[in-house]
Amino acid sequence: MNKTLSVNIGGYIFNIEEDAYTQLRNYLDSISSYFAGQEGSDEIISDIEARIAELFNERLGSDRQVVIHDDVEQVIIIMGKPEQYAEAEEDTQTSSKSKSNDNRRFYRDLDNSTLGGVCSGFSHHLGWDPLILRALFVLLLFTSIGIPLYIILWILIPAAATTAEKLKMKGQKINVENISKKINEEMDNVKSKFSSDGKTEGSQSVNKLIAGLGEFFSFIASFLRVALGVLFLMLGIGMLIGFVIAIGGFSSGIPGNPELSIRFLEDYIFFNPHMLSLAIIAAILLLVAPFLYFIYLGVRLLLRIQPPVKGVGIILLGMFILGSILASIAAINQAKEFNSEERIAIRRPQTEFASDTLIIRVAEDHLWHNQISIHRLDPWERLKIIDDEMLFADPRFKVRPSDSELFVFEIDYESSGASTTAALDFAEEITYNYELDGNTLTLDPFYSVPRERKYRDQEVALTVRVPEGKMVILDESTQRLASGDYNWLGLKLREIPGKTFMNVDGEIICSNCEEKEEEIAD
Amino acid sequence: MRKGVLEFCILSLLAEKEAYPSDIITQLKEAKLIVVEGTLYPLLTRLKNAGLLAYRWEESSSGPPRKYYKLTETGLLFLKELDKTWNELSNAVSHTTKTKNR
């Protein structure tokens, strides 16, 4: 025994079983929502209802009274479902596309949002991939309108909250099929989200509060996520661009400092061209890997790529490790050349001469513009390449007592090398010039090595030996030698130029430093 | 494509004599131009709203009153235009396909 209802279809009364009624109701609802908004929809629906009534009449004949499930099913097959109409009407749909687009509404798509769903909402409207719009938006961020524009759109465009709105957003027809499909999708989403804790109890207001708080925190979270993502992305891209520019500059020479280039490294430091390539590759791997990692993190945060993309981390780590290994190889190989145990110094007494007083001055120097260097210049400043010579500024200088009755001028040439013989070769190649005119010793403020010998930390140390009772006057120009070795007197470096030193009883004493000493004593 | 053809067929059927939807459906189903009846009603309504068709009510012995559709003056003129276009199209198509087969 089944419950029946009595319904009016197309002006006729039918007795219909309850389940059959539900089915018919759904069917008619789907049809009316399909035709909703179309011109003459009421008429179409009443025509269809009239036809359905006619079909029921035919099926029932005179011996049956009640419309059953099977009848409704057959009628639906004859009349067809809305999506079957859509197939037949495809052409009209495309030819009047602008019209169908009018049904499409702007909504923000919170289901696929990165921040507020503006871009994904636009993407539904334009039929573009949201990725393209997000990329465009990130470009907009570089202009001043980007962020305000987004916020304005965010406020103005409503979020698609109901199923009908979501369908409208996507330009889909609002009919039973689509709605139920959509609802099922969402149920699945919710199920997977809350599979772990299914607690839904609690009073309505508390739930609302929690929902509000949740929305607030999720907003903060997504804001942070996007901000961090953009930061990482910009950082990574910026550093990468900077690195490329630096590499470009390095290979062609940095303006104003042409020595600092790959060619420089190749010419003056690396003996082995393979080691140079190795060092460059190592530098690229070591630096680019973290930049790429930043970019990758940024993209992941922005696009919400949840599980890390397989392999990216490993590859970048691999790059980094490989870079470290190559750098170590190059560094170890290079360090051998500067092996301190193989450092060699050759002492060459230059001249001996008899005089009461020796005046020491430093020659004018155009290369370093008579730069005063109280502290030692840094290695790059010390080095200049002129034609076939590599020039080093700042020879070391000291005054010592002499064993004989004569002034002695000595030069020590020093160099590192991979072996003692190599270091010796380097040391012998150093050239240092000076001039002795009467009792004036004029020293060059630099020394040189042939260009092809490369940088091996070559040094020149000058020693003036003063005989008992004689004195040496350091001209003001010896400021250029201020980086020399003065520790023997316990004087401050800047106090040395202009001073006179005497050998008294085999010890060097400053003869015009007394004022200073008194001051110190006070 | 098919859509326009369907409208053309409906107009042609109604040019011969006035008919009510079930008649039209039967003939279209025979020609396999239509699969589900629901497709027809929006078409008829649209054609009627475009002023190509008109209908009158007629009481039926077996059910609710029926709508009998017929062509209007405009409908007739439109159908002639369609006829011409159709002939041109079908000539063009058969010409092309024959040439291709040769």
C-alpha cells in the first residue's frame, strides 16, 4: 500500500504515488530553473506540463487510476532532461554567447582563493587560467596601484557564498543537476576537511563566533602567506638578477676597477685554467641554489602548493653540495700556491756607504696618487696592472742598527709558492727600484712582478741599518711607507714621518720624539 | 547547425497544415531530427515570439486543450528565404562533395 497525492498538471487532476511525485517535482524544478530568465519561460513550462498530462493520460488509459514511479520515468525519457535540450541548443548558445555571458556574475571564488579570491573570480569570468591573472597581479604589485586595486576589488566584489552564486560565477546554468553536483562536491570537500574531528555540536552563537574568528585568523594566515610568498619571490628574483649582472660585470670588468674581473683572476691568480672554471662553476652553484630555493618557496606559498614538489629540494641541495665540493677542490688547489711553509725570503744587501746622516724620502707616485696609508691598503687596492707588470704598493720598511761603520740598505724579497723552488722563483722575479744620491735615499712606494707570474702574496721589506752614532732622517714623504714595520720603537705609525732616529749604543732611538714622550709621561 | 535545420523543418511542416506539438514531434522523431520532446517547446515558443508562428487553442477529447500552431505571413516569407538559402547550401554541398569524389 502506497500513499498517493493528488496533483494538478496542465489543468488535469492526477493521483500520484509519493515517490513518483518527488521525482516529477524534481524534474519540473530542473526544467523551470533551466528555462528561468529565458523569454517565455512560463509558456514553455506550461506547454511541457500540458504535454506531460497528455502522456500520463495515454499511459493510464481507463483501467489505471494512479500515476506510479515507472510512468514518471517513461515521461522523463520522452520529454528529455534539461541537459539534453542544451545539446540540441548548443548552436544558439554559442551564437548568442554575449547573452549567456550576461547570466555570469562577478563573484570572488573563495574555494580556489590565494588571498581573497579576486583573481580566481576574474578567471571564471574571463575563462582564463587563474595562474595567468595571478601572474599579472604580481606584476601589478610593482606599480603603486596594485595593492589598493586589489583591496577595492576585494571589498566591492561579493564572495560566492551560495551554490547558486557559485554556479552563476562560473556561468553555469542553475538547475537541479548542477546544484546537486556542486553540493556533492562541497560535501566531499567538507568531509575530507573534517574527517579527523567531526564535532559539530555547540550552540549556534558559539559556532558563529568560532566561524568568525576562524575567518579572521585564516585571513591573517593567508595575508602572511601571500606577503611572505611575494617577499621570497622578489628576494629570489632580485638576487638572481643581481647575480647575473654581477657575473656579467665580473666577466667584462667592473667599471673603475678593471682589475676585478674573471680575466684578472685568470691572469693573476689561477695557475690552472681548469681551476678557474671550477671556481666559477662552484660560485654559480653555491649562489644560485639558494636564490632558486627562495623563488621556489615564494611560488609555493603564493600558489598554495601544499606537498613540496618532489625533487626540487633534492636538486637544489645537490647543487649546493656539488658547489661546495667544487669550491673546496678549487680552494685547496689554490691554497697550495700560498702555502706558508713554502714561503721564501731572499735578502739582498744593496749598498753600503759612509755618511753622518742619511735622509730617506719616498718618490712621487702617480699610480696611487700619493695616497697616505696609515694602515695597509687592502689587497685589491694594493694591486695594479700596468702593461706587463703587476705593481704592489706599500713595501715594508724598518730601521735597524748596523754592525759595521757603514750604512747598509737591504731588500728582502718574499713570496709564497706551491713548493720551495716555486716560491724562490717568484721571489727572484720581484723588482724594486730606489735611488741613492749623495746622502739621500729615494725609495719607490711600490714594487713589481712580471704579469705572467701572478699573485703569490709577494712582499718587499726594506731595511736601513744605521751605524753607531749616526742618524737617519725620515722625510715627511715617508708617510707613504707608514704601513712599514715600526713596532721596534713602540711609536704610533702616524708619528714616524719627519722624525730622526739615531743608533746609540747599538739601539735605535728617536732623537726628536721627546715632546711626545713627555706628554705620555704626564 | 542542427538547430537552424530543426527550425527550418518545423516551419516547413507547419507550412503544409496547422499542427499541434505531438504531431510535429512524431514527424521529427521519424526523421530522427529530435530525440526528446522537451526540445520542441522552447523552439515553438521562440518562433512564436519572433512572430513567425501563431497558435489557437482547441479542445481535445482525450486530454487538456491543445495548441494548434500555424505559420504567419512573416513566417511564410521567412520560410521562403530559408528555402532559397537551403537550396543554395545543399547545391553547394553536393557540388563540392561530388567534385571531391570524382
